[in-house]
Amino acid sequence: GTHRDQQPKASNTVVVARWIFMSSTHFRIVVKNCSATELLAKNRSGTSDPYLVFNFDNFKVVKTEVQKKTLNPKWKFEKEFFYETRYADRLDKKKLIVECYNSDLVGSDEFVGFCVVDLHTLANGPVHHSLPLRDGQRAAGRVQFDLEMQEYSTVAIFLRELKLVAPDITNDMFLEYSWTQLDANKKRQSGFTPKPKTITATEALFDTSPFNIQATIHDLMVEGVTVELKAKKTQTHRMLGSKATIKLAKYLQNSQVVNYPFSENLVLENGVAVSQIRGFISVDNLPKTAQVVGGEHTETGCTGRLLLDWLSPPSSFKVRVMAPEKEKEKEKGRDRDRDRDREKKKDEEK
């Protein structure tokens, strides 16, 4: 047929994505839950043997397995890779091409249809996509898939003018601060304060150094910085080992997080608050994209809810139209998927 002149071609070049944080913008991509409905029949039996090809900006090409004798396939395919670009401000010009083919034992595989999504929509829109396939002007079925596209950034966190407010402070006390989870490089990012800059019986002021983590907006919304009270010599003080967690979500309502005051209780394992930590927090180099919560992307536009008001909406963004109970059920399902993935990673780290 003439389809190859009517639709973009998929490149055969596969570039291996590398986990290197330099001047490029980096994204973690996961493609899964792929299916199609009402595909064109390409076999004499009135069925097809379809598979999908995902061409991600000519950077990575991945292919599902073949499903035999069906016009409504569901693929078990799931693929994770990392994508990098120096032109993140041009995501609307970059494309994901999804092509469907019919596998033939003899000769070339037959083209069924294709659809195209720009990367701005992928990075800022919903995870779920449901789009028509076309062969030229002819309808060729419909494809559904989930695509997670999470931007990672080297985020710098600054804790300034840390003040410990507590009874019986000793001059060998110090604070250890760390990210609550392993970062994207599977490293525990942490630091220590030097000895107190100033100290009284009930207050101590500490200097700190900034520390960097590899994180997405989603990571920053659910994690935080843990501060623990320790001492170099004193071993029996009742406050030692008490911890406070500074959750970042409440400070991310603006795209610029500079010297926000915070105050948290330092709490022992038994839940008793024994002291307080105060200071100022700044977060620099935040990721600029994050996918919306819930919703879906179809040929009529995108629905869902922005994770943060300052994030860019996807193209053709509309208010959520799905019934709340259905939306909650979908979100719960995706939460379960994320929890499963997180537990899997924890098992791998062990």
C-alpha cells in the first residue's frame, strides 16, 4: 500500500539510554498495559496477528510481543528505559509514534495503523492514553496504553540556620540530616552539622551544607528530609536518637522555594516529642514537568488534575470529566502499581 508515504516512519536505530546527569534533561519512561480494539483484519481468517512498535523520538524503539488471531489484543508487554534530551523546551516538537503491524510468517509484516503523541503531552498529561489508529484516511482500530514519563532533576536542598530548642543541650551534640529514601541513583544522601555555632543551655544554632538528590516532582511530594539528634561523646542523653521529618510537599506550592521557615518536633521512637528543630529551607533546580493525576488522553484532549498549580498543563487540557468514584478507583489501581514497583525495588536493593 501507500501507507509509508502517509505516516511517519519508525527508525530502526536503537540508542541505549544512559543514567548520566549532565546538561541534558532526563526522564524515566515506563510503557505498559497495552491493548487495542477493533483492529483491521489482515489475515484470510478474518483476524490479525498484531504487535505494537513504540518509536520514542528516534531515541528508543521498543516492540511488544505478537498476539495471535485477534482483533482485540492485550499485550503483556512492559518496558522501562531512560530518555535524555538537551532540548526539553521543545518537547511539543518531539514525537512518540505508535505503529501497529500484522505479523506474517512469509514476506514483510503488514502495516495496520498508527498514532502520534507529542512528548509535551506525555510529560505533562495523563498516564493513560486511548487513541484511534489510522492508515491514511482509513480508521484502523483503537490503541490503549499507559506511559509514565517522569523527569528527574539534580535537586539541591538547603537547610539554613538550624536551631535546636531543647533542655540540657551539650556542646558535643550535632544533627544528621538525610533524604528519607534512596534517590534515583540508589544512594542515601545525607550530611552532618559541625559543632554548634552558638550554644546555651536551651538553644543551639548549627550551620549546614546543601545536599543534592536525583528526584522527580512525585518523589518530592511524598518524601522529605529527616533530621536526627546525635552526640560525639555523650551516650545516655534521653534526647539522642530523636528525629523530625520535614515533608517537602507543603513548600512546593510555588515553583521557587527560597528560605521558607519551618518548625518540627524531634520525636523518640516511642512517639514522645523531646525537643524542637527550627530553620529555613530552600529547594533549587526543581523538575519542570510532572504528569497529571488521573484522567486520560484521547483524540479530544486531556483530562486529569495538575499535581501542582504552577506546572504546565498538557495540550488541549480539560477539567476532569470522569465520575469521581471511577477516578478514585483508577487512582487506587495506579497507586497499587507504584507500591508494587517500590516494593520490588526495595527487594532488589536487599
